[in-house]
Amino acid sequence: MSSLAHTLINSAALVTGASKGIGWAISQELMRNGIAVTGVARTFTKHNKLDSDVNSAIDSRLFSQWPADLSDIDALAEKLSTLPANIGTLVLNAGYGQFGGLEQFSVPQIRQLIDTNLVSNLILTKHYLPLMKQAGGGDIVIIGSESALQGGKAGSVYCASKFALRGFAQSLRADCSTANVRVHMINPGPVNSDFFSTLNFAPQSGEEFSLQPQDIAQAVLYALSQPRNVVNEEICVQPMKRSFKKK
Ligand SMILES: NC(=O)c1ccc[n+]([C@@H]2O[C@H](COP(=O)([O-])OP(=O)(O)OC[C@H]3O[C@@H](n4cnc5c(N)ncnc54)[C@H](OP(=O)(O)O)[C@@H]3O)[C@@H](O)[C@H]2O)c1
């Protein structure tokens, strides 16, 4: 029996940003432990078919897709009732990076980043909290960033979204502790994913300069597999060395 069977409220999770990168790695890790995953993203690809050797141990019936553009808050709010109700673990991971001076952002670009990285998470949590409380508890895992801890050059809008998530997590944790809802936050440093595909910088080549999505999935698994009285408020994960290159 999986270690999660003893520590999670039920065997169903919702993972946002599950089409690739960190969210897909978390989804696979949960399914490997017998948890059914509803994945949220705009576009699912062939990568989400569980037919490769490495995934042969996973029952493909454990994965279902709930396509949505999380930057469209009004559309999201309208279709919340079509989400599966019985979710014990909510993994708020979807997001993207956009960097540059504040003056370089248009107003729609600011709104899109804040709506995707922050507001959609508040809406989904507001939807699931009463359901979790009714069910006797739950787990909320928030994928933050090192940018939730330290501001830096060209990071004003992205850091605003991630710092806000951290304050959200802290307040939510205080509000929910009597309802057996654990709130965990994972703050990754650079992870080798499509995150950097639209950016003009990336970690230096070499495994010591970036994490893999699986490293973050392992941190999530660790947090979720602790006894229910143990809350990993924040786990910060970094590669051994830090260095970036311009593209
Ligand atoms: N990679 C890093 O270095 C790093 C470091 C710290 C924190 N993070 C955080 O980790 C999270 C996952 O990033 P990643 O590295 O896995 O990047 P990724 O490979 O680009 O994956 C991003 C995921 O978010 C989804 N997503 C983005 N915009 C969306 C939207 N409008 N609606 C619905 N889904 C959306 C994407 O799906 P679709 O494109 O199919 O919609 C995809 O599944 C993000 O919150 C990011 O800020 C990443």
C-alpha cells in the first residue's frame, strides 16, 4: 500500500498545469501511488499518454483532463461546477514567467500573469475549501518559487504574483488548521522545463545548474506523506550551483 494511503483524505487529486513540466511530474508521482488525478491545462499532448516504459506501472485510467485557460477568470468561475467534487488534494502549480522592467509590460500582460499565477489559485481554493471541510480535511499544495522569497531585477510582476501566493498560503494555513486542511508550499529554484522556452535566459547547461521536474514531485510526495499532524509549511529546493546564460 502506498504511503499516501495513510496520510491523504482520499485518493483523488486535482493538479493545475498538469500538461507538462512540474505539474505532469507531480501527476505521474501521485498516480504511481494510486491517486487519481484530474489535470488542468489549456493543451494536453502526447506526453500525457501513459504508454511509455517508464509509466507502464501507472494505470492510465487514473488520469483525466479538465481543459481550461486559467487566465480567463470569468470563464473559470462559470464552469467550476463541472469540476469533480471529491478532491482530497489540490495542487496549484499552473503558471508562467515573464520578466522585464514594469514599463515594458502592457496592462493586459500584467493582468494575464497575475490572473494565471495568482487569482485562478484563489478561485479554485475558494471552490474546494468548503468541500474539503465537509469531507473532513484535505491538502493544498502551492508551487511558489524562489521568486516568492526574494525580489530581483526584471522580476517585478512575476515576484508580485509569487510573493502574494506565499502570503495567501500563510493566511490560509492559519484559517484552515482547525479543519484538518494542510497547506504546503514548495519554492523551486531553476527547473529544467518549458518555463524557460519563452524567456531570454536559462540555467547554464549541466545537471548541477538546474533541477528536474521530478525533484519537485519528490518534494511534494514527501510533504504529502508526512503524518497528518505534520505540515511542511515551505520547502525550498535549489540545484547545487546557480548560474544563468543569456539566450
Ligand atoms: N521552471 C522553473 O524554473 C520554475 C521555478 C520556480 C517555480 N516555477 C513554477 O512552477 C510552475 C510550473 O512551471 P513549469 O516549470 O512546469 O513550466 P511549464 O513546463 O511551462 O509548465 C507550465 C504549466 O502551466 C500550465 N499553464 C500555463 N498557463 C496556463 C493557463 N493560462 N491556463 C492553464 N494552464 C496554464 C501549462 O499548460 P498549458 O500551456 O497546456 O496551458 C503547463 O502545464 C509555475 O507556476 C512556475 O511559476 C517554475
